[in-house]
Amino acid sequence: MSHSIYNDKILILDFGSQYTQLIARRIRELGVYCELVSWDIDEQFIKDFNPRGIILSGGPESTTEANSPRAPQIVFELGIPVFGICYGLQTMMVQFGGQVCSSEHKEFGYAKVDLLTESKLLAGINDFPEEQNAGLKVWMSHGDKVTTLAPNFKLVAQTNTCPICIVEHNDKPFYGVQFHPEVTHTVSGMEILRNFVINICNCKAEWTPSNIIATTVEQIKAKVGNEKVILGLSGGVDSSVAALLIHKAIGANLHCIFIDNGLLRLNEGDQVMEMFTGKFDLNVKRIDAEDRFLSALAGIEDPEQKRKTIGRVFVEIFDEQASKISDAKWLAQGTIYPDVIESAGAKTGKAHVIKSHHNVGGLPKEMKLGLVEPLNQLFKDEVRRIGLELGLPKEMLERHPFPGPGLGVRVLGEVKKEYCDILRKADAIFMEELHKAGLYYEVSQAFTVFLPIKSVGVMGDGRKYSWVLSLRAVQTIDFMTAHWAHLPYDFLGLVSNRIINEIDNVSRVVYDVSGKPPSTIEWE
């Protein structure tokens, strides 16, 4: 779904920074639509996109190297504002006749910026009282630095180690900063981005949940008409929001297939059906496929083999069920914007290559269906906000992440129904107590793991030799690194006692105190 219908939009040219997606998210938070494309995108695309302004992102390359990336010349010829961030500033300076040198002093972390003159970019934030030790607190992450200002640019600010830190063109709306305003560490970063997007580019805040819903529904109607659409509904955030948007557009012509693989959380299958067929009146067919999945998984212990098996069986069943829906012309998927960006490939970015395996594990070749992807311009936090607007419950939208293969990777080794049933009950107790104690939203992800080992326990007057479970809870911002959550001992004791007392065949509960790295968040 293209959202090019928005008049006020920003184009971000990606030079490969780890923070580039964050720039896009921040601009969306300001209520302005933006898209992220590779720095070497076709010039015609830039013209056709018709942005109000362009941002040049940071990146790992050095402008001092031969053949390093440059902004397309058209960027500076459209007569619209341009904002260079980090590498974006450096390439702008080089392209306008300034100089960049490799610095022996790589700067990473906080820096204090001293302001030398006023700038539209800093309107309202560059007038600090003397007693506050005047200066902006910003986040640096660079090796090279600009050493000679390009002609017709003025120096706005500097730091002790970076003599050219903020610049502005004398006549044209071109701006550059050496730091990263998009990260939360830069104290006034959001204000700087707001000044560029709202005040300098004159963008109106049209990118709101209600507007997104209205325009997306219209686009689905225009694309699909009265034809049937098939969607694999998992009960997760993405497929649920996609289903509600499409249902709003085409009603009963949306056919949802919910495959209950027997690897879901306690009562989850019933909850999905109750919500979507009851509250939202969707056309959902539930397939009880527990036996089929467990049979296929019998004897398999390797985690990667388990994942592949679960994916293969899912596609087989989905294909069988989809072929029973006569005259279906479209397949809907919950692909979100980060999937699209990653699939496009950071190197060329010449085309948006859509991930075809996001929800259904790979499109069956013989299904000649068109794709409907109503979320493919949305970040996860935007999908959640839209879900809330559409009436999905907050507790469902803000639930902790759950792996695609479900309990298949939380039962270590071979997956058996007995193990899944024990794990489901134990995990439900853990979640219930986290909610009761007000800890659920304090941790980023929490779950229980079934260990295929037995230990001795004493119950009543007898000894028993029963299974071991591990509790896992982590705190993280980006899931790339994570700390184990320091849950209170009394709380862990309560959860352990409940699990051992209420579930047969469990004699021991342990708590995982491993960080990531070296450990992964999930055990498999």
C-alpha cells in the first residue's frame, strides 16, 4: 500500500547508519509521513515522490575514500530543504566544496555543543541561560570530521573536538549536524527534527491513526474491489490489525484461516476465535492441526529442524485450506515496514523487494494470488496504535513477543503434547503473577521454558522424579542486547510454589540469569 497520497512527506536517503530507521520513526511520531530509501535510488523516484524535504542519514563509509556514497545531485536542485546527519553532513560539505578528514580521534558518546550563532534548525532551543553551562547535550558516533566549511555555508556550532558541528547554508534551506538528533541521548533531538520537518519544511501533521485507517481502507477497496482475500490469522498483532483493516474495507469477502498448531499459549485458540468471530464478526475458519504438527515433530530435537518442520506443515495446511476458497484472487499478509526495508537490501535499494514469507512461511507456488499488505508502510509501534483505534484490547497489543514456532522452541529437544500442556499451564501462572504484581510491563519479555530433564522432588510423604522448568525474564530496548530482569525473590518463590503445587510432574523451577550476549533471549 503506497501512502504517497500524503502531500506533506519527507524522504530519507539511507547511507547505512544503524540509526536510520530511528529517524523515520521519529518523523512519524511528529505526525508526518516519511519513507526510507537507499542513497542511490533513481533520481526519477525522488522527483515522483515529491517530498517537502530530504534527510541524508548517517553511515559507516568515509567520504575520504574513493567511490564512497554521495547524495544524488538532484537533491540539491529541487529547491526543497535538505538536512544532513553525520555522514549526511560530511557528504553535503564535500559535494559543496568543503573538506572532510579522517580523524584519529573517533568520537562515540555524549558531547557538549557550543552554539555560535542562531539557526532555524535550533529555534527555541539554542538560548540557554549561562548558569546551565550553555550548550546542547548531544550523542556523537563518528570517525571522520569536517575540517573546512563549504563555501556559502555558515558555522552554527562546534564542540571541543569537532570544530564544525552544525552548519547552515547562507541562502538555501540546507542544514547539517555531526551528531544524531534521532537518538534519545541527544537531549533536544526531537525539537531539532521538529524544527526541520514542521517549521522549515512546513509539513502538516496528517499522519495520524484515524487518517491512516481511512486512507488504507480506501486503498484496499480500490485494489481489491469485490474480490475475495485470504489471510492467515495467527492472533498476533500484525495479522490481527491487517485482518481488521481489510475487513473494514471488504467485509465478508475476507476469508481468515486460523491454524491452531497446538503450540499456542493456554486457551489462546479459543480466545482468538472469541475475539474475531464474536467481537469483530470476522469470517474465520479454525483448523485444529495439533496432531498433525506434533506427528511431524516426533523424534526431532534440533531447533532449526523444528522451525523448518513447523513452517513446512503450516504452508501445507494453509495451501490445502486456501484452495477450498473458490475464486479467491488475493493473499493478505501482515508485512510491516521494517520487513520491507530489510528485504530491499541496504546495498542497492533500487526496488522494494517484498518479503513473501512474513506470515505464511513462503507462498505456495501454485497459488496465483495478488498480494495485499496493508501494513507495509508501518512500524510496529504504529501498527499497535492503529490496532487500539480499531478496538483491539491494549493487553493483546502490548503482549510480550511470542516466537513464530510457538512452544516448539520453548520445549527444548523433542516436542510432545505432554510437555506442551505442562508448559502452557506453567507459563499462564507466570504471566498471571507478573500482572498481579505490576511487573508485566516492567519487563520486555517473560516466558517459561520446558527442560527435558528430571530431578528428584519430595511431595507429601513421597519422593517423585519429575520435570524441570525455567523462568526467563529480560529487560531490553531493541532486543539486540538484553539484561536478565532482577525480579524480587519473594515473587519468584511464589511463582515457583504455584507451578510445583498446581501442575503434576514438575519438581523444580529455576530462574535464568543469563544476559544477551552471550545467551540468546529464547533458549532455542
